Amino acid sequence: MVLAVGGPVPLAHAGSLTGKLELPAVLDRPPVSTKGFLDRVENPLTPVKPLSLGPAMLVVLEGDEKPAAGGIQVAWELAGDSFSRAIIGALVGAEVVIKNTSRTARSLAAAEDPKLIPGGPINPTGPKSFRVATANTYTIGDSDAPHLKGKLVVVNTAFIAHVDETGKFDLSDVPAGSYKLRVYLFHPATGKDGWIDRPDEPVTIPAKGKAEVTAKIPTGYPIAAKAK
């Protein structure tokens, strides 16, 4: 699934990519942050569903060409006290539109650039749009709601896919050629925020038909050091 909508018309010499991330064992349960009257115990009747970090990941397919962002719009829904997706990606120059579907007005800002999002609240049912001129990552939040956090990953490609709980993802209408596959993880509860530290996966997209790839995520979900 490509996050950008309203983009280029599908190409005659384009294929698709079906992939799966091999997700390692679930991270250890974080320690109790606030002590209550009783010690934490496991549910003796029904096992707690294991945590999957798949939905907290983005798969990015990067090639040599830098596509133009004209006409591309990325929609991001603010539902209640959280974003519908905690992480979303956009091509450099694309229009990012945040729509507030909750009943509460929110004043959003990017921690890395307070001027990125136009000032003023986003009222219920109201949108707020902006563009990002360079590749970067931004943590979007509301100072009045510390729990409300979202990650915007801006890259030089329109081929960005969400990952499901099992690690599967899909991309369509990808021009034929050679690419490298990168994975971004944003999961504040486990302290994970950044590109997964692993070799970029080489991927070849055929002129027609489908390519398949399986990419292994290292144990512990290591985050690559940021370039200085």
C-alpha cells in the first residue's frame, strides 16, 4: 500500500512488490513506571496478546530517481486522543493533510520544527495542511496532551508502505528497476524511534508482474545511529 494518494498515473512498465518482515521475538515487557497498591501479575485465565511492532513500522523503497511531488497528497487522521496511524510517510514536497475527526480541538506542532505546521488549533472535522521541503523525520504532538504523539517520515520516494501485525506489506505501480528497502520504527513505549540498523535490502522490480522479498529484522530491533 502506497501512502501517497493522488500521485502519478500508473506506468506501463511498472510492477508490484509483496513483502514480509521477519519480526523477532517480542521485546521484553517494560518495567512498571508507577507503583500501585498491588504487584503486577499475569492473567491466569487468558494469555495477554503478544505485542507486535509491525504496525509501528514503515517500509521505504528507494531508487536512483527522485520523483516529483506534484499532486501528491498524504492524509493523516487524528481520531480521538491519537492518530489513526502512529507513523506515516510522505514524499518530499507532498502535501500532508491532517484531519481532526475527534470532538476536541488540537494544537499540533513538530518538536523538531515548531513552524512546520501552521499555527492555530485544528477544530473538530477541520483539516490542517502543510508541505515539507527536505527529507527528515518529525515528531508531531500537542503540548496539552503529552500522550498524543505521531511520527512523520519524509523521504525522497513515493513508495512507502505500512506493515501489518504479521510483518506483511505491499507496494504497487513501482517503476521497473533496482531499489533498496529500508525500515523505520516508531514505538515510544519501547523507546524505539529511527531507522532499523540493518543492511539495506536490494530489490529488483520487474517491468510487469510481481516481485517478492523477505527481510529479516535483527533481534532487539536495533536503531541505527543518526548521522551527525
